[in-house]
Amino acid sequence: MTSVKTPKSQNPTPGEPAPSPFGYKNVPAIEEEIQLSVQGTIPSWVQGIMYRCGMVAKEEREKKKKGKWHTIEVFFLQMRVSGAGKYNILGTNGDTYHITHPFDGLAMLHLFRIDGNSVTYRSRHTSNGLEKRIQDRDPTLLTFGPDPCRTIFGRMQSFFCHLTGFGTDKVACETDPEYELVNVTITPNFPIGPMLERETGVSRGEALVVKRDANTLQLVDRETLRPLKKFTYEQVNPRLKGQLCASHHQFDEVRSEYVNFMVSLVPVLSFQPFVIRSGGEHWAAKVRTCQPITKHLGTASSAIKPAYIHSFSMTEHYIIIPHFPYYYSYGGLSALYYNNAYQTFFWDKNRATTFHVVDRRTGRHVASYDGAPCFSFHSANAWDSVEDVNGKQERVIYMDYCMYENADIVDASFSLGKTSDDASVPSPVDLDRVQPARFVHVDKHTDKKTQHDMKPSEVRRYRLGDVPDVDLDASMRTQPYARQYNPNEWTAIHPPRQSRHAPFTVLATDVELPRFNPKFNLKPYRYVWGVCESKHAPSYATGTVINALIKADLGSPSRVNHENDTIDAPLTRIWDEPGCNCSEPIFLPHPDAAGADQEDHGVVLSIVNRAKDCFLLVLDAATMQELARATIGQFNAMTIHGSFVDAHGVGVAIN
């Protein structure tokens, strides 16, 4: 997992992990629930539990950092770092092993129990089995970041261990719920299915599950946060097979449907959406798979390539999967050789970003829309409607993404550990010794750039026009491609190929980790809350991680243009305090709020870190004025994603 270690003889803190040479600190776990001190007043209607995936605390440095990546690294750290609590692992021999890439820190969960002005807190490290694998120097560990010191012989040894140790690894995964790193999103009320309910004793509707971008999930106790079971979607239902999936699912509250998609790398690459219903039917009837997406449905139809997809969009009638030109080499199988994900990635600036549309009613892949090459981690809201276009009724999809011009944001992650100008402090990664997809040399998109400044993300609203719709077009209803998808079909049935374009309008800038009022999910909406750059940070180039909270007014939901132009948002409100670094905001709607004119009536919850402490922040969502804060402790707990359930354990704001 890492080649950097501090020998026992050089450890200044014997018996404890040596300090990280990269500025990362382990976050202490508080397993017994404690009462927090609250300043201000939390509205009495805020009652329930907030769960968050935690991440490592990063040591602040006074010196100004130097290097070409600093302009873009700052936003990246807060935007995508996985939930982690440990980066420095004490070995049984006294040596300390330092994890060098921020995505690879060991997982940690946080629980905040809120009842008006009473707040209690507990936390737990949830990768103890993985910690032991690091201590044992397990050669089969798969990570995000590369090991620049591993030789060709080391890579071949790791590849051989993956092949010969497959059975042993599978058994260990089944018996140890903390064997792998699962640390991105946390989902209450997860539909784990009757088999896992019987095995774990967790009642239906009470499962709390941590997810990631691979087909690996972790069931944890919703009170103690203790890991109970590591499982895959195939254990939920045998038809849900694949190696990858999205960390962020979609949920239709009206239909009680959980929606995600599986990525199968072998034998044929496909993206296959699936639906799990929470109705009263027999469990087998609740799980429905859609037609696998295997090719582009444009005029120049071609097979799809495996790409990194962290989230996707859904409307009342459609599932939309973005296909960014940020690909895995050799179908992702090269990860077994490199032992990491990064070196399998490559950016193809000459290929479009494609949005594949699946009809939720029939389960059919009905269209592919091409747009300019771009990259995104997080989608916001989406909806569809029927519009009169040139005297013709047509179905239109609107969907919002926090979008970047390219994937430079991922390359930027390597500089996150370079926190000192001191020559005695080693750098975690030598970029000259790391190149993606080394089976076939592919330059990083940033290799030949002299300027590495990068625009923050844009909130782009895409418009997909004239979407195939069996309800509007009577001529479609007799066609084979309009029939309900049958997973037992021997041949793929698709509609006629057609070139389709995805124009967008920029509605806001410098917004990431977007959240919105869940009452407006799959509907036209106006407001989005997220993180942005703090005005108290001189610039991203300082190398200091300082993020504020933003409420972006996207204007009237009908505010969209058919051209790729930019419209300034009519109103933006920001909470920004010196020395404060904010995590993803969670919006909780006021229970009595109704109607579009009360869309922003509620509160925003965020975890805020300062130099030596952290606190839970509660804001009035409409005004972004502070209502209360509850001090957590004299440490940093920079969380990334989170969810909130009410006092009865029912999801209110889920990620």
C-alpha cells in the first residue's frame, strides 16, 4: 500500500505511530458516545442522527508551498478525498508505515445524535483488518495511488499473488468485515435483502451501509458503527454482477426505488442499471435489471470503453449515466499488475463525454447524447418534462453536474502530501517515475502543460432534447425496442441510431459536493448548497486547504439556454469565517415547509475544522447565518460525505 516507512530506531514517539512526513495525522476514535457543548440554538425540529464518512486530519504548515500543482490541489483535497481516519500504521516490529496518497487512508465513521440543542457524538475506525494487512505487508493490496519504488519484478510478484491467492483472499473477505477499504458514501435504510438480513440479524429498513466505487459494501451497526459484514451486490441478488459501481446511488421516494448500476469489465464491457423496490412484493420481484449499455447509440455506433464514474443522474422516467473520456486501460485489468487504480487511468481529449439514457419504464437503453469532453465527480438534481418544440411535443431531460473541463483534478492529487519546503522531508511520490497505463505509454494530460491553473467546477445544466418516449410517440409502441427489457434475451435490441447533442448552460461556478432540498428530488428546483473557496485563503495556490460554504441560486428552473453560454447566478450566499475549513453541507428541509417559495426553508449541517479543533456547524439554509455550533474535540475530523435520518431512523437527506 505504501513504500514509505519510519524505522523503529528513528521514531520520536516510541510505542505510537511516528509522525507522518507528509503532514497527515491519525484521527482518534471516540467509541463511547459523549455529550458535546452547544453554543447558540439548534431548532427544536432538528431531531435525528447525522452519519458521516471521515477523513484524515492534515497538519497545517506555516511555510508557503512551492510547485506546479498547488493552484489545483487545494480544492481537490476537500472535494474528493475518501473518508479516512488513519494514515500512519504502527507495525508489530515497531516500524511505522505511512500511507502516501490521500485516497488510501483507513476508513472512519462519525455519528452525531441531535435532539434540538442536545448533541452527542461517537466515532469508530472501520478498517482494522486492512490495517493488519498493511502491518503484514500483504502484496495483494489494491490502492488508488501508485508505489513509485516498486520495480518490474515487484509488480510481477504482486500480479502472481493476486492470481494464486484469490481463494484465500475471498475467504478472508467473507470472514472479516474490515478486510478492505470502504469509505466514500454512507447510506441508511439500505435494501440488503432477506439473505443478508437472516445472516446478520439486521431488520428490514435498518441497514446502514458504506459504499465505494467498487462492488464492495460494508454493513455497520447503526448505533455503535461496528462493521458487521462485507458484501457485494450479488449477495443482495444473484443477478447484480459486476466489478464496479457508483458510490452515489439514486432514490425515488414516490416509488420507493433504490437505483444504481453495475460495471462489468468481463467478458463484455457493460454498464447495467438496476432497481430495487421496497414495496410489498416477494423479494425476487423487487429487483429488476435494465438493458446493459454496451455501445454508443449515435450514428457512428461503437463499443463503449471502461471509464471512471462516481455518480449519475435520474429523472421520473429515465436513468442517465455519464460516460467521461477518462478511461481504464486494458479494461481495468492492468490494476492487478500495478496494484493501484491511478496508473490504469488515461484522459482522451479527443473523445466526447456521452450521456447514455435508459428508460425506467421499459428498462431499455434508448439514446446516447454527446457533449464536449469534460469530467465530474458529483451530479446534482435532474428532472424531465414534456415541452412544445416547433409545434411538436417532445420529452426533455434537464440535469445538473459540478463539471470540470478535463481530468486534471485527478492528477493534482499527487501533490497533496508535499507539505514542506524542507529538503529533509521526503516527497511522497516522484511524478517522473509514475505514468498511467504503462502497458501502452499514455502521457498524463497535464505532463506537457506549463500552466497548471485550473478553473473550479461549474454547475452545468445539460438539456437532452427529443428523448425517445413510448408515451408520446405511438409509432414506437409496436417496435421491439419499446418492449419491456427481458434479461433472458439472446440478442441486444436497440432503437435506430441517431446523432444527438447535449448542450449546457453554466448556472454557477466554484461549487462542489452539491446538496439540495430532497423534497425536490427528480423535480425542477432552484437552490444548491456546497463548498467553495474561502475568501480568507489568498488563492488556491497557497497550498492551504480552506473552504467556505455556499448557497447558489440557480434561478428559475426554466432558466436554460440552448447554447453553451454562461449566465451569472442571480443570488449567492456564503458562510465564510477566518481559519475555518468546511466539509460537505447536508440540507435538512423544515418539516412544515411546502411549495417552491419555501424550497430553502431548513438548516445546513457541516463539520468545520480549524487549526487545532473541529465543530459541528448549524446554519439557517435560507440566509446562511449561523444558528449554533457544537465543539467536537481538539483534533481535526475532515469528513466528506454524509446522510441524515430522523428520530425514527428514516432517511431525510441521503448521499
